[in-house]
Amino acid sequence: MLFIPFSGPVPHTKNALLLFLGSDTPDWTEIGERFKRWTAANVVPPRLFVLANLEAAKKLKDDFEAVGGSGTSIQVVSRLCDVWLFSYTGNGDISHVAEQNRLQIQGLDDLVVPAVDSLIKRELLAGGLVAAAPQGFYFSKLSSRNSSHFIRAESLLSCTASIELLAVRLLKSFRDYCNALPEVKVRILVDSMVIWPVAQALVSMRREKDAKRRYVIESFRSYDGLSDDSIEPGPAFVLISASTSGGLEQHLLERLGRKDVECYTVLGLESKVALNDDERKERQRKIIYTLPRHLTGPASLEGLRPLFETDVSEVPPGCESVRIIGERFLNQNFKPKPVRLAHKALEDGRKTTLAQLSADKLVLVARRRQERMFWSLSFDIERLVNKYCIDDVSGECLLRSWLINYAAAGNMVVVYPADVLESGRPGEGEAKRMAMRTRDLLLEKSPGAEVRLVNSKDLERPSEELKSFIVHAGVVIVAPILGNGFTFKRVSAALRAIQPKGPRLYIALTVLAESQARLNELRTDLQMNGDESAYHFKAAIQLAIGKIDQDIDWHGESQLVSRVLTACGEDGVPVPPFLVGRLKDFRAGNGLNGSVALMPSYSGQPPAMSPGFLLWRSKATLSGHELNAGVFLTVAVFLEACRTAASKDSDTSLISGLFQQTLIAPANFTRFNDPAIQAALLRAAYKSELNFSSSPDLSSDMQRLVMRLIDLYDAPAGEALPEFLLALAMGRLTLAREHMKELLPEAAKLPGWLRYLAEELPGWSAVKDEASVNVA
């Protein structure tokens, strides 16, 4: 017994209630009792439609006529609303049972379709139909893509009545399919056993009118079943429980063929693209209910995750992907875990290396890679080559020490990457200079040998003469800077095509990989001894910096800062020359050095770095305004070490548990309280690690910290305030909505150019409108 209030202004069903009985056969006494309980918590509409199968409907009609409408239970119902009794048959026909007081309705379209829509909509609003992944997580789908939400079609099949109502909704389509099918056997395919009861109900209803056919129900196990040959081509009536893109249907049609195949989806997702009239009609015919992409209520985590994202090919940095099977894991409720960062996560050797790089001022920030893509962290290539490839006063350098032990005899080839990304920029030609220096050192060691320089592009399309020469030559591959090592892997692949055997030495001055796993992978891939000849890999600096290139929107930041400068110029508000120069340097694309790596303070000075940074180990004390690029690199390496469990203490590890978002506790910004370190934490952390919207307590702590910095905007302790405002404006730092709403009026009180930066904060328009009302 299912009570369904109709939603929406649909003709005949507006202000009406459907009581769906299906194959159940209650008497009027039971219906009256259930109806009375329902009315205790719901408003009674003026119309009640009772829908049952033909047998149950006739029994209710006979009982009503037998007592002449004077039965106690019947009176309870009929006094509150007008009652109409309908029946359905195995043909999908819906008709009045009584002869009098008929309504001019088309049963399926005017009664069942809106009833099913209302049932599903009610379940969606209650939060049982769509489950949102906790913030920081995505669901891994069987299609190998990721999604922000998970459709739980099984929540619709909570009782016999709801199963039979869905079957009645499909009954007419199933009848037409069976009637058009020349074969005796009717094959029904379901994507999972979740939807099997609906298919079974369809068969049971259809047998009343077409008992001579054979009905076979099979599950093809969604995408798992498509990966093998278990599904035979041929006619089929297909039921898919839920689909976000329609891709499963397309794959299935390719396997089955399109002749005598009909496919229906119970729950589909709103299309991303606009559809024409024909496409819209076909979609409405094939999909029972279309879910919206923009969600509210429980399905959106009460507004924290309002957009249903599908086809997420790559999970954002700092987030995790979890595979869901049925309802497994859905009921676990982990609170976000605040992490207290501990400097011990970074080993002493790394601290020494990072301190030396910072002291030497080799680090650059935001060096252009392509039009709108940037290396968040890089190096001054010329100074890098000078440091490691040019002899010092004692006549030694690191490159010389590596090559002196290289045991290749005879002719050699030095391969260097093409500087296609450095064209017209300061780094252009440095890879070749490193290769030339390598050739000179090899000739010192083997004066009689021939040593050739080869560009990586030339190696990919080698001449016949080069092929003949390189077969019996030793190879040295050099590059000043590597990321995850794609350049070396590409060279290695080209070499294997023309030189199956031969000793090789790979040399990189610096490697800034995403993770320690990528560093290990690069080392393993390049040092394989597949041809019984030693392959070696050497690197002066190997650091894991996280996926910050994917997580930081440098182009978006430049646009935001440009808007601030433009608005200040139009209103005659003074802007620090340092900020103007920083934007100009950024647009040049050559990278920002230590003095301009971070946003300046209100007065126009770079954030200061005081002595005693726990993540640096050096004999000389490091401090000042020109170390910010080195601080950024240090914090990025430190956070990645925390993410890979270099610390065994779970309270200090950024590793996320199952369905548990990991957050950098706001207290870290008071422990590491130098403005430069605070700014670097904001930039090197992933967005998910600074998204406090799901944790009111931590959001409140971060709000208090930002408000304190607002109060100290012109003091040394508040030098990082512009970075906090920028992080909030760019969505790198997220507070709970109520805390953000309270913060905005305080930010509106900031003077000068900081006020214009504050206007970029989310929700600023509401503050502006409120101010206009107050003035009026």
C-alpha cells in the first residue's frame, strides 16, 4: 500500500493523492486505518485515486456497493475526499472500475507517469536517492570514471507496491515490444540484480495477457559484464537501474545490435548539453525520471556539494577515489580530521638540501610552461648549470664526478631535450650548454673518441648515418630539470628503437616529481637492465612537491590581481609599486624569484622570513625578504612528505582515511607564524586540505585567525593578510558559509588596495547590496 501525493500542477492530479495497491488485496477496513494514520501527518487533498490490479479493484468495488457506502471505514475516506477507483491490466490499460462519475483521463499519462515522478521526486528530496561523496572524495564508477555523487536506485524498491508501480509505468512499452517481437522467447536484460524485481513484476503482469511466450530474465552485471563475452547479441528488452551519461546503453547496443532491442533507464541524469526537440522526446521516452545536476538538501550535503559532477577523469589533488558496491560504506560518518603538522616528517637530509637551495636563491615560482600553464616551482636554469656543471676553484664539479666513473668505451652520443618551451626566454640553450659541457668532459677522459651532440627531436627522426653510429656508441642523456621524467622516458623509447643494446647514463640536475612514488618509478624505469648493459640514473636534487601544478590557478590569480590594479587605478587608490612589478614579472613568464614569489604586505614589502625555520638545517642563519621562493619549495616538499606518511603518527599525517577528509589544522598557522611560511602553506596545500566548510569548529578557528590578521593589516604580524584574502578569493581556502558571511563586513573595512582585493571574495555582492540599503 503506497500513498503518493502528486507534485506539480498536472491536470486531474493536481491537489490529489494516489493510493497504489498493486496486487495487494486489502479490504476497506485496512485501507481506512492506513489512511487515517497517513492523514495524521499529512494534509488531506480533495481527491483520492485508488489504483489496483483488476482483481483487487473489483473486490473493493463490490465491497463498496455491498454496504452502500455506509461502512465505517469507507465513510472515513469518502468524507475527507472524493474517491475514484481504477484498475490496470497486463496490457498496461488503466480504466475506471465504477460506471458513474468517470474522469476523462488517459490512465498511463495522466495517472501513472505523474505518480512515478512524484514518488521519485519525494525520495530525491528526502536524500535517499542520491548520496554525495564526502568533501575530498569521489566515487569510482564501473566505467573507470569518477563522480561526486552516487545514485541509489535500490532506495526506490523499498516494498512490493513501489516495485509494481514502476512495472506498471513500463508495462505499456513492454507490451508493445512483446507484440512486435516475432520470437516466442522474450529476453529481459537488467544491469544488476537491484532492478531484477521490476523485471519479474513486468513478466508476472504480462503473463496474464500473453502466457504462451517464454520470459527469461538475465543480469549482464553492468560494465563488468560488457568486459567479457557473456552477453549474446540479439533481441532484448533492457532495464538499466541508473545511468549518468547513457554510456552503458551505448556500449550495450554495440554488443547486442539494434534490431529488436529496446532499452529503458529508470534514473538518468540531466544532460550537460542542450537537446533538440527530437532528442528531448526520445530521452523522455527512454528515461523514467531525469535527476537534476544541481541538487539541494541531503543530496547536496545541505549545500556543501550542490553540483552532480560526472566523468571526472582525474581526481583533484588531495582528494581520494572510493569504489562503491551497493550501499557499502555509505553509512559511515567520519568527521574531517585536523592534522597538526610536525617538522619531523621531513628528514634532516632534505632539510639541509632545501636550506642550501634557498640560500643559493636558485628557486623560481610560476615559470610559464605554455600559454596558460605554469610550473609552480622551478629553478634558475643558468645558475643551476653553473653550480653543478662548471668547475669550482679546485677544478671539480658534480657533473665531472658523475662522468669520471662512466665506463663506456669508444664513441659516445650526448642527447639533450629540445628547448621548445624556452624559446626566447632566459632558459633557452641551457640544456644544450649542459650537453656541450658533458661532451667536453667525455673528450677529456677519452681524447680519441668521437662524441656527438644530438637533440631529442633529431633522435625521434634519426638519419641512417646516426642509426649506424649510435648502435655501437655509449649514450649520455642530460637535462637540467625534470618533472615526473616524461622527457627521459620519451628519449629512452626513441633509443630502444635504434639501439637495442648499449650502456646509458641519464643525468638530471634536478627532479621535481609529484610524489615519492613517481621518483621511484622514474629511477626504476631508467635503470632496468633488460639488455644486460648497465643503465644508470644520476640526479643532484630529487624532491617530491605534490600535484601543485594542477591545484594552483596562476592564470586566474593574474587576472584577479589585474582587476584589483585596474579598479584602484580608476579610483585613484595608490598601489604598491612592488605589486605592479610582480604582475609584470609574472606575465613575462620567466618565473618569480624569492623577493616577488609571494603577494606583498599592505605597505608593499615581501613577507618577511625570520631566523630559525624548523624545516631548514644550515650552518649560516637564513632570514630576510628574498627567501620566499625557497620557503614555498620547502613547504611543498614538507606537505608531500606528510601526505606519504613519512610521519607514523596519524595525528600529523595528511593521509586520508576511508571517507575522511583531512584538513590542515588552523593551529598550524599560529605555530608556523612567519608571514612567508603562512603564505607558502596557503599556496602549497591542496584546496581540499584547506576546505573547512564541512567542519564548523575548524572553520571558526580559521575565521578568527583571518579576522585577527585583518586587525593587524598594517603590522608585521599581518604581512600575510593579502595571501589569505587571495586564497579565499581563489577558492584555495574555504570557510563555512556563516563564518564567511561574518568575515565579509570586517574585510569591507580594510583601507586602500586591500579593500579592492577584498571585493574579490565570494559573497561580496551581498555585502555591497546591504551597504547600499543602509545608505539609503
